[in-house]
Amino acid sequence: MQPSGQIQYNEPLASYTSWRVGGVADKFYQPADKADLIRFVQSLPENEPLFWMGLGSNLLVRDGGIRGTVINTKNRLKAMQRLGDETIYVEAGVPCALVAKFCAEQGLVGAEFLAGIPGTMGGALKMNAGAFGGETWEIVQTVEMLNRCGDVFTKSASEFEISYRHVNVNADEWFLATTLKLKRGDTSESQQNIKALLAKRANSQPTNQPSCGSVFKNPTGDYAARLIEATSLKGFKIGGAQVSEKHANFIINTGSATAADIEQLIAYVQTQVAQQHGINLQTEVCIVGGKLNERAEDFGTVAVLMGGNAAEREVSLRSGAAVHAALISRGVNALAVDVTGNVIDTLAKLKVDRIFNIIHGRGGEDGVLQGVLEVLGLPYTGSGVLASALAMDKLRTKLCWRGANLPTPNWFVLKNENDIDACIEALDFPIIVKPALEGSSVGMSKAKNRDELVAALEVALACNCEVYAEAWVTGDEYTVGILQGKALPVIRLETPREFYDYEAKYNSTTTQYHCPCGLNVEQELQLQQLALRASDIIGVQGWARVDVFIDKNGQAQLIEVNTVPGMTDHSLVPMAAKQAGMDFEELVWRILETSVRK
């Protein structure tokens, strides 16, 4: 007799997980019932990879999906019956909440805690799930199991090694059903207990948002949620993943999270708690599947676009050469492409699968190239059209920040010399004059008196774009790199020059870079969160760098965002990545991954 369940190929798993993320399964099988499941397993090739899913809670499926076959037992293995005065039989696909309800209706007590477990009985058995002081294996009498050959057998609870959130189970054996040993009790009292537990859960946990339940195990004598909250991580985000503001041991999908966002946030929380409290948090969540582009060949042929025709051409060529070399060293089929003329003509001659954009300044960082790539359907690194255009235009960036009540220095738009006196009255000296559409400090000058302001305006107007004067900030200068929604360690800049100009950035040997930056943990975290907020406001994706001052009054002042930061030997993002334990090749790889997300 052939299996009669439903099989699907290349099935997206996001709709089957409580986090609502995850790549595809090669094959996805939903059995008709227990007997059909046994026949299906018996029909599989001996070397077929096999993974079981219930409700998909307490499970993170990576964006690369799961190879082989996924068996989904949700509402498929759903038999449940009373066997004796104090025993019930439950198949693995029954949601735990329904088990708790059934037991109460039967006048049996001891299973009320199952109402707080957002998974199936099979999942609860696999990890000794618990809630409200109860644990699954405290009430397990026997289990019915299936092995890789399709054999069915029964084991007693005493045959297993059980610990906190862990059960020793052979890799090629799976739970089909269990018998639970309970006690007689009062139905109405048991139902009231369940109602109270569910109300407590709703009040203390983000039950209306996609999550997996508790992410971390509670360390001995403490609570993971307390440690995370004490580390000031409530509300902290990486991409679309966020530490819940309601319960710190929950990570929620705010609507746009990828599995990579969630996994990075898990690792970040572990790192921060370990650094501040000396405790290594262990995860409860099961992380399975492959990451996107784990192999170099998965990226296909990559064109590294560099050069361009803007004032930052030479810096872009240096960045591009370094990026190209890093990709080659990681086995990526990368082409170095110097864009010297019309970018559309350049792209028309290429047969590539994606673009690593490292063209700084106008024509590469301002949304123009991004728009061309969107029309051509070529995936590319970094931010999209709108965010690129906004970030390149420093004036519009400041208007967005001011509209969102984020701190940025006062400014005055200068059209010609007739605006000089009004500018002085509005800002006073010293003043820094900037062309709105240039990067790498091109065309920028500091003015300490009227004559210097006139000269600075002339230099900036030569850049053929809007010009503005900005109030000079006396204080320390910092920069925050952002990679895949995560803030990198903060760098403090120190230069003997008037300011961190082109010479200080790319040629000077006297510029000092401090990383660690000298701020305490809380101050650095606040600066990182401000940078993430500032980049979110304008829609930054993938990677970027936010420049910010802390003035003499201790107030942070946002300066600008770079959506295609430098990648030379003097560049800041690689320095910050190194401090985070990421070498240059890994950084470049991670940036290239942002083209896949897009």
C-alpha cells in the first residue's frame, strides 16, 4: 500500500513556523495518519535526510531551507484518548494546549502547564518542554517511537536520560505518541487553573507577535530574561528581529525579519550578556537548515563595480581592488569592472548574476546606479534607490532626522554670497561648509570668520550642487558601522588637522582610530541604537556607516550616513568589523550576502 498523504516540492517553510521565517524544504510531507506516516518512512531511500516538524514553535529554520524531506505532523497525528483511570494516550501531532484541555475535561490533573507550551506533544517530548513550573517528562509513562527503517516500538520513560530542556534521543528515532500518567482531580478547578495560566502568559509574553517562545534556557539560580533586561537589550533590533519589550527572553519578528536576522540577534544577546555578566546563555530554540550562500558558487558571477566619474573615483578604485581580491580569496567568481562612462553601456556588456557596488559618491551611491540595476533585474549590495538618494543628499537626510526628532546640528542653506550675513547671524562661528552631494569630505571647509566663510562657499559651489553651512560641533567624533541591521563596535576618530577631511581619511599617518572607543557599555549601546535609528529613518539596507559627534554637553549630534562606505586600508567599517572578530574577507562576504536578501 502506497503512502496517501500530501507531498509538496520546494515548499516555503515560513508559513509553518511560529517565527514566520525560513527557506524551502526540498520535499514536504503531511501524512494522512500514523499508519500512513509509517508507510511513508518505510518507502524513503536509506540515505534520505529527514526532519520532523510540528507547530514549528521553538524552531528556527535558516533562510537556506532544509535539504531532503520534512515531515509535518501538525493535526496529522491527532489521536487522543483516555486509557484508564489516570492514563491518557496522545499522538505526537496534538497541540499541547489541547492536551491540557482534554485532561481537564476528563477530570485529570497534572497537565495544566501544557497550556503554556506553544508546540505539539512530539516537540514537547523531544525537548522536555516546560512552563509555569511543570515539565513534560514528569508525567510521561511510555512513548511510542518510529525508527529510520520504519519499525515501531515502545519505550518506558525510565529508559531515557532527561534533563532541563533536553532528552537523549537517537538521531534516527522519532516520537509517534505517548501515554501520560496523571491524577484524578476536579474538572472545574483544573479548567480555572488553565485559564489563570493562560492569562498570566498573555500578560507577560508577546503572544500576539511571531516568536518561538523563550529563546534561552534559564541559567542555574537566575533568569535569562532578567540578564537580558539588565544588559539594556529590551527593544534592541537587528534587521526585522527585535528583543521583545514585553519579555526579554522572547525575540519577535516585527514583520520583515529573516532567519539570519534572528540568528544574529541571538548571538548578539549571548555576546553582550557574557561580556557584562560573565554568563553564557544557552539556547532552547532548535536551529536547523542551511544559510543562504554558504558556498561561493551560490553567488554565481559577481561584478565588482568601482571607479565611476565622481570626485571619489580614486578612493573607489582602491576600495574595489580590495573587495575584488577578498572575493577571489573566498572562491567567488568575481569580475573587477572599472566604470568610466555610461553605466548602462557597461552593464550591457556583462553576463553576471549580481553586483557588488563599491562606487562612492555621485553616480554610484546616490540612487542612480541602484535604479538602473532595479530595471535590469540585477541583485546588488547595499541600499535601494530611495535610501541611497536620501543618504547622498546630506540636506535631505538632516530634514528626515529633524522630522523624526533625532539630534543633528543646525544648518543654513547658502546659495550665494548674499546669504553670508544671514548665515553668520543664524549659526555664528566656527562654521563648516559642505556641498550636499559629495562624500569623503570633498569640498568641505571650516570657516572661523567672514572671509573664510566666503572662500569656503566658493570651494563648495565648485562641486555643482546645493551648499549648506552647519554649526561647528565641539566634541569627540565617532562613527558606527552597520552590517545586516547590526551595529558594529563604535570607533572614535582623532586627527591633528582642522577636521576629519579627505587627507585625514585616506593619506594621513597621524589620524588615530580608537576601538574600543572609550565610552562605557551603556553609552556605546545608546550610540549604536541612535545610529540604527538614524539609518532606519531613511531606509538603509545591507550595510552603511553613520557619523556622529558627542558635543561638549554630552549630546549626540548626527552628521551623515554613507551607504557605500570606503573599503581601503584606512577605512572605518573594516576596522570596526575586525574589532567584532570579523576579518576583511568575511566582511566582504557578509556584504555580498545583502544582494541575496534584496
